[in-house]
Amino acid sequence: MPFGKISPYILAAVFSAASAAAPATAADGETPRDVFERVGCWSCHGYKGQGGRHGPAIARTPHNYEAFSAFVRTTSGEMPPFTERVVSDQDLRAVHGYLQSLPEPPSADNLSLLQDVFPD
Amino acid sequence: MIEKKEANAGGSSTVDRRKFIKGVAVAGASAVAAGEGAKAAVLPQRDRSQPRPSALRPSAQIVAAESGSVREAGADGSPGTVPGKPGSDFMVDVVKTLGIEYAITNPASSCRGIHESLVSYGGNVMPELLTATHEETATAMGHGYFKVTGKPLISLCHGTVGLQHAAMAVYNAWCDRVPVIMMVGNNTDAATRVPGTPTLHTVQDPGSIVRDYTKWDDQPGSLQHYAESMVRAYKIAMTPPFEPVLISIQEHMQEHEIHSEKPLTIPKLTTPSFPAGDMNAVREAAALLANAEFPVIVVDRAARSQQGMQNVVAIAESVNALVVDRQGRMNMPNMHHLYQMGGGALRRADVVLGLELTDYWGTVNDFSDNAAQNVSSIVSPDTRLISIGVGDIYVRANYQDFQRYQPVDIAIAADAETTLPSLIEAVKAAILSERQAAIEQRGADARRNQAALRERTLAEAAANGWDVRPISSARLSAELWAQIKNEDWALVSRDQSLSFWPHRLWAFENHHQFIGGPGGQGIGYGLPAAVGAALGHREHGRLVVNLQNDGDFMYAPGSLWSAAHHNIPLLNIIYNNRAYHQEVMHMQRMASWRQRGVENALIGTAIADPNINFATVAQGMGVEGIGPIEDPNDLSAAIRRGIEVVKSGEPVVIDVIAQPR
């Protein structure tokens, strides 16, 4: 079953908020963001690579593609390795590009909801 | 504060249990008193000039009835009536002595006798009968209710099909060390049992269905036996380790006139003192803590009261030990400088004190859920391990809730909350003056680290997809906190699906503000347990928040109807990631290990196509539904409206379309 058939709101998110700075299409008309979601990174790292309980933040990854790829291909921790049989080099480059294209988050200092959060 | 609704405030009783018992107890056994307003201390006995009832005769109407269980009553009164006091009235007398506030039922014909006695003879007070749409819901409501009130309630259901429905909720309660009194209807006497459905709903041994995860059960053979077993069951359930118990009540005992050669008596309830640690072992543990270079305390279900929580703080502050919270209960204020959410501190520990840990092995070992299943110890081989908990007192074999075996250096088989006061005193006595400087330095280090952690937390919250759609867990948590922090609030769910953002941003200060999770991790606990917990909070007028996972919601959505029907105020925030997301990740893990690609991971795990509109579901059960909320900028108004509804004394649902975690 196609991914979008199962989870239409994911597709809606894809088309509604794609970054203007995203790299060019990776393959078959997909945007890099499409690839990011198709290969499942969002599941643990969030749709914006923001991280969560099961995966750290990866947005704006500081690693170059070689280091990024080496980790993704060979990791043996909680994150399973994504080999070339699962994610092609072309797709992985698209994912890396997408993550690097994500804009800087706002500063906590500029968000009213994050002022006076903690007790003295 | 929320305005109380007088008609449903609950908890009010005209029966003072202690006075009641004192008034009728004689040398450990009391002559029985009838229910509300009763004057006689001894039950009226059957008129022995009349013949005993003959064999029961099913009528044509009875046979035709759908239940097939309607039965003509005794022959020694007016035809078709029970002339004297029915047995289930006495059963209610017994329940009333125990001070149980609520019985929750999904109505069952095998319980019709006591059902009628509860609502008529018993005046539907102490206990008040509440309606659930599923036996699992009723039992999980009792689970949540106990963790707020410290009081058990009765889950009343069929001993067969009802108990089978309730079984998973019983298991959750068992794993979470929560007493729920399962009262189940049955009729083992084939000679008096109507054929058809009632026989299908009969079992020789109903307790066997849940015996692996109940602490005690009985199927009394007489009303006197019932009285003794009911009091015994309550006593067993309410002695650490608190656990579910089960009493099977026979239909013929419920429905027929009382026939007892001797006056029925209700035994006096004496709750035993709770098991405290052996003082030699306590002093040995204290010496280790007092002399440790880097002691760490790990807590799971360590505190069941405000005082218990304060004692956790006291033992931690006595040596400035970091406290790693496994969040089985509200163990410690999370803004305390010694509080730790993660277990990283264990890597530095030379002494670890575990308080009521269900999984000590999993606390001090790291098990990677990867293809190699790597295992490594988190603590050093020289780390001294101390355990205080009831897990060493009582354990069963079949279900594996006792986890892997962890050797420790000092194992104190005792209730941690009961033992902590003596441990605190022993530690204070064991601290040598030359250790004070090191202890104070640990405290200063912890304060400095906490300040840095708070800075990082705020930065991560801002970076955690602050404006994205679906809505991020950090944004949702911050929006909620802004509107509840000045209220008397309580969270009645866990927050792991929100990546623990509430525990990172909200200030949990009082014991009633958090109750831990389901225990057995059985899905379907969340919504009914939250409703039960909200029932416990209701008389205090608290703003009760339930962060409700979408998948869990669909197991027992009827819980919402119970909340509406019984006017239980509760702010339900549906964390709607449109999937059984834990399973999505498992599918991805499997596919990656096998190098098959992850594109199929949503098959069988997504809850979409069609998307569930939880606001509409709520509205269909008489609950105001808000949403779906997809834009984070719409959250504030939705939450504000939700709080208004809750403050009016009603439940509400806000459907929030959210990030996976």
C-alpha cells in the first residue's frame, strides 16, 4: 500500500511546508523532504528532524555527507543500520541535503511561552 | 479551583466505617447490622414454621427471556417474592463496613442480586454504583482511582465473560501494585441454575482466570464465609504489596432469603502494620550511603503519599544523592536540584539505593534492542547495590513482571515508604563530620548542573519543531503549562509519547500531581484510568489533565461516556499521531535489520484512512469535542475553551494532530 494512502496527513505536510531552500529533486519527482519521509527518518527524529524520545535532533546536521553516511550505514545501537539495500546513496544524499536545508529554530529567548517556565 | 457539583461530589457517606465497626464489634466479631438506617443488630431469621423453598421452577416467560436468568423466588412468601432479607443485602452490609466509596459495573445478570441491593437497600451510597461500558474500563477506572485516593473500589462483573474482559486491566493493576476488588457473579449449582445463557456464564473456578495476577481469591460457600472472605480480601489487598483480589459471589446466595442457623457476623477489619526493614540491614545500608563518594537513588513506586514523597527528598538530601526517577509514581518534585529523569548518573555511582524497583536489572544494565542484542552494565563492578522493596516479599511465577534477576549487596524485603523514616535517621547518624564537605559539594554540583540543564531544555523546546505541523510535543506541552501552572492541576497519564516534555517543562511539586503509568503496559489503560483518577480528584476540585494517546483511546472510548454520565471533569488532550507509533518503529527496526526497506512499516500500524475525528467521537458520547487542531497557533484558544468546560464540571476532548513523539 502506498505510503500516502495510509497516512494522508503526512503528504499534506509534505506539500504545505516544503522548505524553499531544499535541494533539488532527488529522484522520480520526489523532493528531498519526500525522501526523508519515505525512508522513515521522521518516525524517530520527527518530521523536521527535531528529535524526540527515540531519536536525537538531526536537523541541520553538522556532519558532512561522508560522516553522516558512515553512521547511518553501520550503526549498531538502538538505531538500526540503513544499508544501501534499504536506502540508496542517492536517497541518503537527499536526506542529508534536506536536513542541512532546514532553517534555524527560533531562540527560546524570543518565545513568550518559554519565559518564566521554571520556578526560582 | 473547580466548583464542586454537589449532586455528584462523591465520597460523602452517612456511614462512618470506624464508628460502624466500633459500634457492632464484639471480641473481634460483630453481630451484623443491616444497611442504611437499620436498627437491628441481628438479622431477622427465616420463619421456620414455613417450609423451606422448593426447587426453583423456571417459568415459560423466564425461558423465553433473552437472559434466560429471571427466576421465580421463594415459595414461603407471596408467590414470586423473596419474603425475607436477601443475601445480597447482607453482602452490601459487609461492603459498607469497609468504607468503599464506589463500585463500578458493566451490568451482569449474575450480579443482579447485589446490583439491586446496592442501589436500593444500600441507598446507592458507600458504595455508589457507577456504570462502565466495558469491564476493562471499570477495572482500569479503579486502577486510576486508587492511585489518587489510596482507596480501592469494587469492579463488579460476570465471573466469566465479564472477568475475561477485565483480565488485562487486572494484570495492569497487578504489575502496578494497585488493589482493585474484583467482585464477580457466578452460580456453580447446576440444580438451581437456569439453562442457556446463565450456564454459559458459569465457571467452576472463576478465580483461575486471573489467579496468576491476583493476590488472593475465594468463592465463598455461605454468607458467613462471604463476610470473612470479603474482609480478608480487603485486608490482603491493602497490605503491601497492594494487589488486586477477587471474590466470587454465588447467584443463589445473592438472590435468596438469608438462611443461616446462626446470626451472621461481620469480622472486624484490622489492617496490619506494613512491613518495615530489618534495622540491622537498614543500618548497614545507611553506612554505605553515608560513606559513598557518589551515591545514587533510583525510585519507581517509592512514594504513595505526600509524606512518602517528602521522605524520598529527605533521604536524597541527607547525602545529596541524585535521584533517578523511573516514574512509577510521583516520587519526587521534578524541579528539585537532585532530580534526574535519565539514568546517566548511575555510571558514576559507587552506591545505588533502589526503592521499589520492579526492574533492578534493567536499571543497572543496558540492553540494546538491536540485532546483536548487546548487554552491558551501566554501573561499575565495584558499585554496591541496595534494594528496598516488596518485590522480595511476594512474587508469582507465570507472568514475568518480576523481570530479570539482579544480584544486590543488601536486599531489604520491606515496604520502602514504611522503611524510609528509619533509613533517614540511620543515615544521619552514620554521617561522619569529615564527609560533610564532600556531601555539600555534591549538592552544589547538582544545583549548577540543574541550571545548565534548564537552559538546554528551553533551547531544545524552541528547536523541537516549535511552529511545525503536525504539532510538536514540546509546543503542546508549553502551551498547556502556560494555562495550567497557576491552577491546582494534576496529570493522570504518562508523558513518554510526548518525549517527556511535561516532565521537562512543568513543575510537579505535590504527590497528587502524577500517578505513573499502567504497570503492565497493556494498552487500553489510559482513558479509563484517567477517568477513574479524575473521579478521585473530583472532590478536591482539581484541574485534571489526561495526555491521551490515540491508539489507547480506541480500546475503551466508552470511558468518555462514563465521565459524562457521572459528571467527572477531565481535560483530555488526544496526542493524535495517527498510528500505533511504538509499533511503527518496531516495524522499521525489523525491516532495517532484514534489509527489506521501511516503506511497509505503516501497514498494520497506522490509524489513518480514514482519520479518526476524536472531537466527533466525544460529541457522540455527550462530551464536548474540540478539534482536530492542526495548527500550533490554534492550541491556546482550544486549551482555554477546554479548561472552561472542565471548570464547569464536565469532561472535554481536544484532538491535537501531533508529531510522532
